[in-house]
Amino acid sequence: TAPPSTNRGSAVMAPAMQEDGHASASSGCERTPLLGGLALLTAPPSTNSLVKDERRFPAGEGHTLREATVTQSAHGLLIDGETEEANSEACCGGVERTAYSILARLPAIHTYTTLAFFIYFGHVWLLMQRPDIAVSIVGFFMLYGVIRFWIMWASAFHGLNLLQKYDSRAPDYWQKQKRPLGSLDFNAVWHAVIVPNYKEPLVKLRQTLDTIAYQSIAKQIVVCMAMEARDPKAKETAEILQQEYAHKLGGLCYAIHEVKEGEVAGKSSNENWAARCVKKLMVDRMRINPDYIVITTCDADTFFHPNQFACLTHHFICDGDNRYHRFYIPVTNFMPNVCHVPGICSTRYTVLSIGRMAELGCPISNPFPLAIYSLPLRLAERACYWDPSVIPEDWHMYFRCVFADHGKVACTRMMITVGTEAVEGKGYLDTVKECYDQSVRWQWGAVDFGYLLVQSVCNWKVPLAKRISLLFTAYDHHLLVVVMCVALITAPFLYGKIPVLFNLDFITGQQDLVALKDVMIWTWVVHCIFHYIFMCFSDYSLRTSVLKDRLYFDVSPNHMGVFSRALQLLLFPFADFFLFVVPTIHAHTKLFISSSFNYVPSAKMGCRLTGGSKADDKV
């Protein structure tokens, strides 16, 4: 039956039988099976907790399920969601959108102005009039780059060590870890996993759900397939998946999102609707305590560690009262199919994976969520859920929560890997093009710098140190790094002839004049050699330990020899330039021309089993 016209989207939930296929009774209450193993009490007890004996789901408080949901003809579809509230971000007299649109041009202005000064004005004026200032600017970039380099690799090795330490796949590993006295019951926490997708191949969605169904606490997980009404096969796909996986999980439902006026088609608007539907179902209907619900959002090609949600539960409990002000971020890894894409793309995704590992392994970094992350339902409610009018959603949602929670929000790092595939097109050149296009889309995230700037200026309830930290991290990632890379590449040719006084003998104190070009080239050579050696070691260590035997990770050294892989990684300078620097400048240019874009999902292979078999189904 079609949902009422008053609903802007639809969402349905089919009852799934318990493991024995029968309803059970406890304390005189009749239970109706729902959500593949959960149970509704048609005669609820007076207290806000289920009876503690003979229940059909894990122990713990906060599981009270009262009053059966109305039977739908379209089982599993949620047809209503949490009511949208007024925009709580109004801080500029109602002209926020105009301010964001104007500031969307800021990245391009910053990039082109800085490079114009350094490449043209600096070369014409500084070189002739003030070479000392030119050397100072180049020296600053070199010093900052060298410091970043050694901090990154020290953090990468520390992060690798932590990943190996916490890679245990024993089902009860995290349940046995020590937690503060009086902590929340491990089995009391519920996980709502939102899987946004649009015209994704069924086999790809099955892979993602397989890694969720194999979780050590699968019965505490409710999956919501966030479908798009624009997809003609959305309902059919969701119902097939529901029949296959509902009994393996705590439950599986789906929401169908219809884009309405003021929304942008994409992951953020889809998540916004799905999260509201999940809240309406699990809290308002099923009466699950919202304090014990954690929302996880992922991509359609996400391959979770088998203890991902047990690890998340452990950290959620250990954070105590701070848990309602936390984002939980695992180490995103882009290497499941890294051996099946062109060398330049494979190298780029390997660098990204190592970089993310280093970022979360660095104790002084300020990491932001990336694609796959978790947060308490309470925090999502406080921020009025996801912003349906934007495309970049991970950083934006984090900033949204920070300002809604007056700066109390921080990230808890989970040193456990979660995989997402590298883009893969129809052939070599098509894959390289898809990888480039994906890099451009990622750099659209620079549009959030304007949002962050406006909110930082207007929200004085957020501590100044927190606002400065957010601004610096966003500026460093989206604006500074690209101009620094171009500056360091061009500096030897523009300013290389400037003589620099160097202390060549530390014992005698002898000084000599050396061309700046020679200093820069030798610095490049030394750091490139170390970078290459460290990268080969980290890649091999990841593929032979942390990622070994992971479901749907085809990274075995047997597939690609050590020598051929080492040759492939030599492409890292070209991968960084053509798949990071150029796409970043391209994205900034597009943002300057227009801040409105149509989101296009990345091309991914429909299926590839660990053994390397392929399927023809692609998107």
C-alpha cells in the first residue's frame, strides 16, 4: 500500500521471527516477534525495563518494547519519521545560506591568491627586492612540511601497532575488557546502522550486510537500508535483503527517501530521513531507551571488522557521561580491492589509508569523521539530525553537532579498521578518471570551511580554543596543504638561485654559501627515500597482518608479489600530484563558479570475492 501523501518519504519494518520461530512468554506477558529476534510486549510491565528471565534478546536495561506496531502491508517499510524542527543554526539574521554561498568562493580565492603571490609577484618582486623574505617563506613551508612528515610517520607506526594490538577477532574479546565499576551493561546498548544507497548492485549491498551479520553482537544491531525514491528498484531490493538478513540481526528495516524542496539529493539528506524514521520506530514505538542507542552511518560498500560494534560498545560504555558528546571513528581503509585498480590509483588509496591510520594514531591530532562513523542518538537529536541541503556530510554533521552541543563534542578513536572499496571503472582509463572525479568530490568538502567560519564567529557559547582548533584543522586540510605542495614544487625553479648561508661544519663553524635549489633538492631526495621505504613497510604490514583474511579484502601478497608491489608504489609522487593537488584546485575552481552540484556515486565493482572471482554486475 502506498504511504499517505502527507509523508515526504517512506520507511517499513517487517516482523522477523525469533530463532525458534515462536513467541515466548514471561511474567504473564505475551510477546509478538519483531525485528528478527526482538520481541514486543503486548502487556507491558509497569517498570521501564523488561523482565530479566526468559527474554529472547541480550540482557540489559533500556529494552522495554511496548505496544505492537500497526501491521503494514509493505512489511519493513517505515512510513513516518521524527518531525523536522526549525533550523537551530540561524545566527546571521536569516541570511546564513547567502553567507555560506559567498564564502564557498573562499577556497578558490585563497588558493589562487596565494599561488599568484608566490609564483608571479614573489618571483618578480621578492626575488629582486627582498630575497630574505622569499627565503623565509620557502623555509617556513619546508620546515612545516618536514615536521608534518616525521610526525605523520611516527604516528603511522604507532597507529599500526595499535591496529595490530586490537585486531583480535575473538567473539568475546571486547566483552572481557575491563570497564569502570558500575558501568552500563554491555548488552544494553543498541546499534542502529544506516546504509545509504542509490542504485547500488544487490551483491554489493549483500557484502556490506554480510560483514554486519558476522558481528559478534549482531543481535544488538538494527539495520536501516536508506533507499532513494528515485531508484525504481529501491523497494524490491530492500525487501529481498530483509528476507535474507532480518533473522541474522537484531532487525532490518528500510526507509525510502523522497527529495523535497530545499533538499539536495545525496547521502546527507538520505541519512537525515532514515535517522528520523529509526528514532520514530525504536524510541517512540518500541520504547527502547534512547540513551542506549548509537547510530552508525556507512557507505554501501563498507566492510566492517567482525568486532567493530563490540569495540564501539566498549568505548561507548567507558566514556561514561561523556558518551553523549562523542563521535566514534574507526580507521577507514581504502584497500579491499587495491590490487585490482591501476597502479597510480592503488598507490593513492594506499597513501590515503596510511594517512588515516597516522591521523588517528597521532595523540596531538584533531581528527574529524570520515565517511563511516558513529554517534549517540541523543547527540543526533540535539543537532536536528543531518543537514538535507548539503552534499558533504561527515565533516558537516560533526561541525553541526559541535555547535549544537556548545563545543562539548569530541572524537573517540577506535583503533580498528573498517574497509571501503577503491573506485573501479570499466577499464584502466575509466578507473583513473573515476578516481580523479572522486577526489574532486571529496575536495568539495572545502565548502564547509565557510560554514565553520560563520558558526565560529556567531556561536560564542563554544569555547574559543575549540573554535580555533576546528578552523586550523579544516584550513590545514583543505586550503594550506595544496598551496604548500605547489609552492615547494615550484620554489627551486623560481627562487633556486638565491644563496643561503649554511653552517657546513658543526665542529669548526665553517660557513659557506649554498644555492637554495640545492638545499631543497637534497631535502626532497632524502625525505622521498624515507617516505618510500616507510610506505612499502606499512603497506606490507597492513596486508599481512591487520587486513589478512578479512572478509571481502583481496590484499594477499600472493596476488601481487613484493617486488611488483614495491615498483607500483614508486608512483606515489604522480599519484599525489594528479590525484590530490590537481583535483583540489579543480574542486576549488568549481566552487568559485557555483556552489550547487549534483552528487554522482562512485563506480564500484558489483562483487569480488576474496579469492578474486568477479561478477558482471556494476554500477
